[in-house]
Amino acid sequence: MEASNPHNDRLADLGAANRAKLVSELRKGASLPLHLLSEATGLSRPTLKSHLDTLVTAGIATREEARVGTQGGRPAASYSLNASGALLVAMDISLHEHRFMLVDLAGTVRAARVCELPAPPAPGDRSRLLIEQLHDFLGEADTPTDRVSLFSAAIGAQVDQRGSLGRLPVGNALIDSDFASRLPAPLILENDLKAAAYAEHRIGCAQDALDVIHALLWYRVAAGIILDGRIRRGARELAGELNMVASTSMPPPEDWTTWPRFLETLLAAEKGDARALESVDGFCALTATQIAYLAMSIDPDKIVLGGPLAHRSPMLVDRLILALDKELPTGPSFVIEVAALRSWGPALGAALRGLEAIETRLLGAPSTIDALVNASPIAIPIPCKPQHDSVLNEENE
């Protein structure tokens, strides 16, 4: 095997970075001529033209010839991003529901769906159900399965840096090992809390923070961790998994067994039930202890509280913050916010990771994705695309 040439490698890296910079500029939406793209990117026109030709050939960009003017001269061509050049299906595979999003190269969510499950199915049954739901979802979105370039899923499991399952949890696997082989395009995975943490850092409430803890608000805390703007995985992909510690795994009180059951306790506490309030305070004390250990180990810019309970009870969040203050009487006052992306955080994180993977494959490096926009009729906590710009919304009227 020939040894890699460092000079050629550097040139290849530079070319990939320049193509990614160009796609970031095209993603802003305007159709731009060569001279304006040159000004915006700082690239010379010959370099820019070479990269644009590559993007057009790959189907990522489109070239429009300007109409011939009355004053003669060669009209300048303009270039725009071909949003349909690559399509991604992002998923959130959780115990009680499945979420799907169809996302294009511009970062527009073209369609979305939430499928609630009456009871958690077995791994093999869930995999078959997911395939059925995917076909129905894409059919409803009028998108053939062979148009999808990549599937990207957030899942409650140990996932490695390559986007593969590190291991299937014994007795608690959400999908079977054959799920990826049943899909018509490659699948990459991300741990659900890491995906949610990444989404909050990139497009949510933690965009101003480099070090972030995204903690599941539960009596057995698990967290996604962002350090220096990157997902912290750890040597065994287990960073933040405090729920694996034996002292947090003791049998819970009856009203803590599931979050719907605990939600009933919360509602009773909010109405003044003393026994329910005592249970909530015990829950908050145990949760605060675990978050305090994480916080003092990492000293983050921001702590984000996520999970199905975080948005359902302001009282729970307030009492948790009080419990955290008691746990750290001489410690710093951490900035704590409830996740802005709510229950869509894992799916949006999967979308961001999936777009990065597509661009790395097509361009050699990912571009800067500053935002995702929603053009679907489903409520998602990201900016909505104006209806007159969305063919999908016009067709659904």
C-alpha cells in the first residue's frame, strides 16, 4: 500500500473545507453569481468555479444561466443549493414512541410524524414496525425510499463514534441487530441524550455555551455532555451514564416506576397533597445529588434539563433547583434551563448528525449548519418556513 502524501492530504483537506464553506453560503437561500460568492467566501474565482463545478456535477448545487441583456456581454451565471440533492430521514426510537423527520440538504424539515406505542414491543417486532412506519411516512411525504440518502436515528443505547451500536442492552434492546440491513440506505445511530445535548448546543438553548450538561430529569440521571463544543463520549462511550451506578439502581418507590405514574404524583403534589409532595421532594433530592456530582466534575457553562417530565411541571423544576442549591451550599450557582427543543431534541440531534455525515461523504467535510427550519404541518420547536416558500405546505392547504 502506498504511503499517504502529507502535502496531498493537506490539499484534500483544504479543498473539502472550501467546499463546505461554499455550501454554508449557498444554504442561506439566495441564488448568487460567482463574484458575490467569491466576496462572501474569500475564495478566488478560479478556485470557486472549480468547486462549484464539482457541486453541480454531484447534484448538490444548481447553475442558472442569466438571461442575455440588451447591452451585450456574456451574462453571469448564478448558483444555488439544490436542497433535494440529498434527503435524510431522522428518527428518534424511544420506548413509548417513534418520531420521524424528512430533512433536505438545506436543513428544512419537509415532513414529520409521531407514532405513539400502546405498549413497548419486543426488539424484533419493533424493527419490523419501524420499517412499516417508515414506508408509510415516506409514502405520505410522496418520497420514494430510493431517494433517501441516509437514515439517522437517536436511540437509548450505547453508540460508538462511527454511529454503530456499541452493544445491545441485554433484555432491554430497542431494535434487533438486523434492523440496519432492512433499510434501503445506510443507517447511523446516536445515543438519544447525546443527540439531544448536541441539538441544544447547536440550535437550542445552549448555543452560547461550550460546555453543557443535558441531564435527563429522572431519579436515575443520565446525561449527554458537550465539552468544547463536541460530544464527550468517553473511552467506552459511557460518559454521563450515571444510571449505571448501582446506588442509583435500587428499586424505586411505587410512584416512581414510570414517568406517567410519577406525573400523577406531580399533579397531586401541585394540588397540595402532602404525601405526594414528600415523594416529589425525595425524587428531587436524589436527582439533585447526581446532577451535582456531574456539575462539579465538569463545571459546565450551562445545565439543560430534558426528558418527558421537564416541560410538564414548572413546580418539579423549581423544587429540583432548590434541592441542587441545598446539595451545593458553597458551590457555584449554575445556569439551569429547560430544554428548548423539548421532546424533539433527540430527533433534531439525529438530523444534525445525519446532515454532517452526508456532507462529509459528499464534500469531504461538514458545513456549518446554523439552523433547521420546519416546513411540515407538525409542531416542532424550530423556526417555521413561510408557507409561500414551501411547496409542501401549499399542497397541504
